[in-house]
Amino acid sequence: MRFKVTLQGNGRVALNHSYYLASLIYRSIERTNPSLSLELHKPSTFKFFTFSKLMVPKKKFRIVKDEMVVDGEAYFYFSTMRDYIGVCLVEGLLEKPEVKIGNTEFVVSEIKVLKEKEIGKRERFVTLSPVNVTTVGNGRNRIVDLYPENPKFYENLKNNLVKKYAAFYGREPEDVEVRFKIIQSKPKRIKLKDTFHRCVEMVFEAEGSKELLEVGYKAGFGERNSMGFGMVKTVDSRSIS
């Protein structure tokens, strides 16, 4: 399930707004299904949903210091492998369309269900929210964020898809091979609460297991998807130079 949520409002929103947008999503789900909300708050489990950054139409987009100015309209995208999560979110937003992102108030003006693309064995994706991939560092329990310059980035990106697939379907995928090729990339640092996480916005090609690419497309690539990382859309290879 994939949809676009359009908001109306005026004010400033922090560029590091992923945590606030996640809070909006969780509160809306809790409103209609408290037990699902509790399930989604369980640590160290895949949530099987992801969402994009908050976006503003290009003609109106401007930044002041570390905030973006919203003058009228903003929107974000949401995607999930579990349709009932999407249904609960939509119902919660419709029940109470007045929402807040940080300290800025918005009203949900439209929720548009989008057609999902049938994913093949080779796709080109562009990130709608940056991809976060980690590994365990030398220190005990030390987590290190990876960039594409590190070969382990690709290994862990693939392994994460395999784990998500197994957790969702209760079995290993028949094909576990996926190859990634970065076309364009831009390193980012995103703040969640008091911690910064290194991540990357990118255009990339993925080829191999259709099953795993579908998981990435629907539930997000990389980690921390339910906090606003790893959402993608497909793009025509001819549209990127």
C-alpha cells in the first residue's frame, strides 16, 4: 500500500524533521488501533513501513537557517507491506486531520492512494528519504553508520532485505542475490532526538532477486525505515543523466 498525504499550513519545519513526522504517523495509528501501535513500538522488530521526507512544491521551497518554510502546501509519501497499517494510518488522519510536525500545525487536505509498480529483476530507484546502513564497530555494542564507499554497505544492505523477507513471509527467499550500482549519491546526517545518523540520498540500480527488490520498494531499503529512512520510487533509466 502506497499513498501521498497532502497537508495545508504555514510555518517553519526543522530540516531534521523525521522524528516529528514519525510521531505524527504513530499517533494517527494509535488513534484507531492502540494494540497495533503497541506492537509497532516493540524494539528490534521490523515494522514493514517507511515514509519520505516532508516535501514542499519546488516553486515555494526555501530554507531559513536550519528550517524549511512552508507557505500553504507540503506533503509526504508513505509505503507499507502490511495494508492494515496503511488503513489504520489513513483512518487516523481522517478522524483527526489537524496534525502537528514539531510546533507547526497542519491540516490534512488530501490522501491519495498511489498505484504500486510491479517490480522486476532490475530496477532504478531514487530515494525519497535517505538510506541508513550500519555495522557493528570494534567496540562492544558500538554501531557504525556506513557510506557507499565501504564495501560492507552493499553487503549489509542486501542482508537487511533478506532478514525483512524472512521475517515477513516466515521463510527464506529462493533467490538472495542482489547487486547495487550507485548512479548518484549525496551523504547526509539526520538527527533523531539527540543522535545524528549518517545516511545517503542516492539514485541507484538494483539487480537480482525480484522478491528482495519488492521488499525494498514497499518497506524501505536499509535500516530505521519506520523513522523515515529508505523510502524509494522507481525512475526511468533515461530520466537520469
